[in-house]
Amino acid sequence: MRILAIDTSCDESCAAIVDTDTWTLRSDIVLSHVSHMKAYGGIVPEVASREHLKALPIAVDQALDTASVQLSEIDHIAVTHRPGLIGALLVGLTYGKSLAYALGIPFSTIDHIHSHLFSPLLATLEGKQVPAFPWIALVVSGGHTELFHVKSATDFQWLGGTLDDAAGEAFDKIGKLLGLEYPAGPAIDKWVRAEAADSDRTHFDFPRSHPSANDFSYSGLKTSVLNQLAKIKSPTDAARLTLAASAQEAIVDPLVDRLRSCQKQFDVAQIVVAGGVACNSRLREKLPDAYFPIPKHCSDNAAMVGLRAALLHRAGQLPIAPLNASPSAFSELH
Ligand code: KG4
Ligand code: ZN
């Protein structure tokens, strides 16, 4: 089966083709709209929807061209339906549904968090080794910070998640306070890695909030950085760097703590981390034994959507009744 996968949950129009017979990724196109968001200092949902309208057909064409596949050779269309920006999701969902109807082929809807969760298995599509189950997995992105106990590709349990801001959102919002461009996560990471000393990382003892056992909370950290910044009259670059370095520690530490405590609680050896924030070099440094997908597979892409559909298809569980778009996460969460 050749699956055309589509993801428009945030500010990238993504299309990919996965072949379940040869178990290969035939193409993986990501057209980012981040440059349109920089002027606003963050994502404007309506701008994202309009950019998807223009870019998604181009992404699909490029995915077909790269794979040297005709539209008539596609057997199934899989589209992200939740969670994400509702207008943006609807563009992908309506496009995918219409295309499937016109082609007379089946169509299914896929959860974006589940796609990130199993993105470590994308390496199997390149014939590479991946960590064996069970995993303690963290999906950490601009919209989510969720922990799972994963026993197989179809058997997993949600353990906890953020009560307010996601870790990526904390990076982006704190970076904005410090005058960095959106998305500030990669910018903070790069700046701190290149220029900060160990003393910068420990200079400000920002709160590491400890809500219930496996949960996270980052809204207090954002306020602490804001309060600290207000105390400094005209912050120098050095002061901003110290704030960035200390804030990064305060974002990363709870992620590492929770992963380690779940590892102990469930007696699971393998930790995997996925989602955009899994690109963070400090997080990778603090979890040397964990598995991280390559950066391209951590941030949003449709290859992971195609893989999720392929895994469900292999297990005989690919949903045949497509669901509507929804901004919120799957019902087991929260
Ligand atoms: O998974 P993703 O591409 O989109 C969502 O589903 O949210 O994640 C994007 C998030 C942004 O908040 C971005 O700032 C963050 O991932 N991010 C990073 C790094 N690279 C991306 N945060 C910290 N360090 C990085 N290197
Ligand atoms: Zn994502």
C-alpha cells in the first residue's frame, strides 16, 4: 500500500509517501511558514491557515515528484486531525478528504501526538536499528509535553503531561522576552551552547515546579524570567545570556527528572524523546543513554504520520471512520 500522508497541524505544510510493502519512506516534504510568523513574534493561526492553502498542494506535488509516484498510484490518504490549530488542521483534513473522494480511495485520520510518539521508528523505513520496546517516551514540542509508557506500537499508556505551557512554548515565550526571534527554542540552544559558561546555567535558581508525580508546569518559570528581567534596568547581552542559560536548565531539568522517575517506577531501560524540543542539545547531553530521532524527524513532518498509519495498518487497526478536526489532544489526555 502506498500512503500519502499530510500534516498541517501548525505552521508547516507537510506531505510524505510511505510504502508499506517495501517499508520505505519514498518522500518527505516540509514547507515551513516560519518566516511569515517572525514579523508577529509567534504563530498567527489565521496566517497559518492561509499559508497552508497555498503551500499544501505544492507540498503534495513535490512529495509525488520526489517519490516518482503518480496520484493514481496512491492507495490510501492519512491526515492529521488533532491536536493543533483548528483552521490549519481543517485545511489538511478537507484537502485530504476531497482528494481521497476524487480518487475513490480510503482515507484515515491520525493523531499528531501519536505520530510524534512513534517517530523514533522512522529509522526502520531507512533499514536502520531502533530501540526495542518497552519505552518510557516523552513527546516534547511547542504544543505538548507528554509522558508515555509504550509497550508496543499499539499498546501504550499516557502517564502525565503539562498542566499549562509546553516546554517548547516556554522556550519560545522566554526567548521572546529576551528579544530573540520566533521560534526561540533553537536560538536559545545555539546561543547558550556557543557562549554560556557553566556559571551562567546555575546563576539564576529559577523554579522547577513539581506538580503531581508525572506532570509539568512552565507558566511560573516564564513569570520568574519576566520578574528577573524587570529588575535589570538595561540588560546587557551577557545578562540576557545568563537568563537564557539558567532558564534552559529550568526547562530541561524537570523533563529529565520525570523521565528518570518513570524509568524507575515502571522498570523500563529504554527512554525515547521525540518532538521539536528533542532537538535541544542540553536535553540530549543530560540523557546520554536515551534514543532521540534525527532532528528532521523530531520537528513536524508527515513521514511520522505516514508511519503511524502504516503501523496501524500492519496491526489491522487503521481507522476506517475518519474523525473531525479537533484542537485538543486525544480524550485520554487531561
Ligand atoms: O514538534 P514541533 O516542530 O512542532 C509542534 O508540534 O509544536 O516543535 C516546535 C517547538 C518550538 O517550540 C521550538 O522552539 C522547539 O520545538 N525547538 C527547540 C529546539 N528546536 C526546536 N527547543 C529547544 N531547543 C531546540 N534545539
Ligand atoms: Zn508537532
